[in-house]
Amino acid sequence: LELADQHWHLKDARVLFPDDAVLLLDQGCLEETLGSPMIQQATARYVAANPAAVQGRQRERFPPAEENRRAAEDFYRQSIAAGSTGEARVRLGWVLAQRGRIGDATPHLEAATSDRDETVRYFGWLFLGHVRARQSDWSGAVQAYRSALEAFPEAQAAHLGLSRVAAEQGAIAEARTWLAASRGQNTH
């Protein structure tokens, strides 16, 4: 399916299965994707280049990122209420963090770190590292990023997170070491 078609397919599927946790999770993922910078920038370029094609329908067809994130949050919450697994929880935590609601995000990310799915645990730790770094909780960020690396030792994002934390603390040599590790030049 193309990204543009997914909305209609999921909408139709939710009419038949309104409380299906997986469909709600998928709809949340779609909304989160539509709110991403890459999609928002592509949409803005399209609208600028084709104003006549979207005139009168722009707000309906191309909502701003915050509207997509709010919708993603709602669908993730519904998915969790319908019995979804940890992926909805980690995604909800990340969307809340992106919306600046760190206090609301943290419990969901912390819960994800003990999920039975290794990938969910990884993203829980990774996003928790981002949240703690955003709060200037450097030791908490380091602990979270290191825990992410325990799940996936070659994970580039966790190495980059550790590099950023080291740089923020003025440890430039350590930041470079973590940066090199993110490119597969592991010196640890």
C-alpha cells in the first residue's frame, strides 16, 4: 500500500473492527508518520508547487504535525486500552515526548523497558535516554543509552546519544569515541 492509501484502508477496517488493538496501533503509526518532519516538509513543498490542486482542501488533507501527533496519541491510548502490547506504549511515550509532555511520557517509556519484546525494550531505553538528555539528566541518559546497547550492541542511535551526552558535558574525546562507534569503528 502507498502511504496515501493507508488512511482509507485503516478507516474502513476500523468500521468493521473498532476495538482492534492492532488496527488502532497501525492508525497511530500512520498518524505519527504523517506528522514526521520528512512528510510535513514534502507536503509543504507539494502544496507550494501545486496550490490549485489543494485549494479549499488543504487543512482537511494536510493537517499540521501537531494535529497528527495528537491523533497518534489518541490511537495509541485506544490501542493500549484494547489490550495492545508494549509497542503502543513505547510509541505513546515517544509521541508525548515529541509533544513536550515529558512527565507524561516517562512512565510509558519506563514500562516499555521491561517489555518481553527485545525491540520494544530497546526503543524504551533509547527514547528514555533522549528524554533524560532533554532534561539534562546526564547520568540517567547515559544509563538509558547503555541499557539500549545491551539489547542491540551495534545500535547507531544509542551510540550517537552517548556521544551527544558526552559532548554536552564537555568530554569531547569521549564524544568522538562514541561517534566512531556509531560508524562501526568500535573502540570500546
